[in-house]
Amino acid sequence: MADISKYRNIGIFAHVDAGKTTITERILKLTGTIHKTGEVHDGEATTDFMEQEAERGITIQSAAISCTWDDHRFNIIDTPGHVDFTIEVYRSLKVLDGGIGVFCGSGGVEPQSDTNWRYANESEVARIIFVNKLDRIGADFYKVVEQVEKVLGANPLVMVLPIGIEDEFVGCVDLLTRKAWLWKNETGDTTDYVIEEPSADMADLIEEWREKLIETALEQDDDLMEKYLDGEEPSIDEIKSCVRKGTIALDFFPTYCGAAFKNKGIQN
């Protein structure tokens, strides 16, 4: 029998049309659960299995699907974004270990994302944030991060920065490793990316946000914070351990970005 401590129930919730089902589909592809991604607009998404969902390209009822990653089994629950089906989100939150709050890069924090976020707070579900659709006209990662702070009163812990925006969005910089993940192809297959040094003109921005990340994370560990203030840089593993602790305590929400439909950024 599988080790129950390695099971995780993860919910994906957001305002309608932020890309929840598309993200679920990409996670299933990356974990090798499915071999070809089905698109929502074609009515072929794995979790939109009701005829009415396929027809309308929306999620009506929460659907659960399992995949394995790094010896853990994830039960992913894709919840509806439409206000009419809010009860499905509320029901799902009761069984979740963690969640992914998805925000549209151009729409930002919308009414239903506000409601779902409040529900998740009430249920004390730890979350990470994914700012999606950064390839859209009007997308602005930093504006969405600011909205999460002001509108939701939450503390987003930025883990990656976008490289380019709108039709020039090509990837993201992982702040911990200072490495750029680039998708050179427009189709951007899930495995079709390179990891290299970021361009020099991003150096100041990377250092500024990396410092914020480390300072916020180290608030979880007084000893590490003391060393850091004395000029000793913590190791990536030490930072990660603080990030994990603070995420579980709901002190902050690790924030990532990408364009799920183009397969960009989900890997991080």
C-alpha cells in the first residue's frame, strides 16, 4: 500500500477564464500522466469531462485527478471559476492540503478570485500563486503582485521574475538560482526550454527581488536571519526550508508566473 504521508490534495482555484483547467492539463503532461494535452477550447480537457463543460469550455463541477511527482502522489482538484458554482470551490477546500491561486496576468485580482481567496483563508489552506497569461495584451506581473497585496491583503513571496511581457514573454528568472528559464519556440512544448544566465540588464532587478525574497523567508528562522545580517548568505536549501515553513504557516504565498497555454513557466 502507498505511503499515505506522500499523498497531497492540491486544489486549483481562480476567477473564471484565468486558466485553471489549462494549468491542470500541463501538470498532467509534465508528470507523465497524459501524453497529449487536450485544450479547453477544443472541449478535450481531461478534467472537463461533462458534456456541458466540453461544450461551453468552462468547468462546472470540481474534478479530481491523480499524478505522481518526486515519489509523491498529487490528487489535483480543478475547481470552477464561475460565480454560479462557488459551492463546488467551498466543498473542495475542506479536503485540501494546499492550493494554487491562479490570477490572469491582465485581469489581475477579479471578484471571484477574491471570494475564493477568502474561502481558502477561512479553511486555512496553504497556497502558492501562479500569475498566468503573461503573453496577453495588457499583462503586468508586478501590477498583479501589488493587487494581491492591496486587494487580498496577502503577502506574495515572489520566486520568479518574467522575462519580457505580452508577445515578448519568453520565460522567467528563478530568483533562488539566478538562472533564466527560456522557451525559445512559440509552441513551447513542455520540455522545450533552456536554462541559462539572464541578460545583464535584468541584474539589478533580480538582486532587488532576491533580497526581498531572502529577507521575508528568513523571518522564519532567527539564527539564519542573524547570520544574514552579519553578511553571511544562506544556502538555497536553507532558504527553501524557510519558504516551506512560512508557506505552511500562511505567512506568505510563493508566487510564480508564466503562460500555461504556451507551456511556459509551469515547470518551475
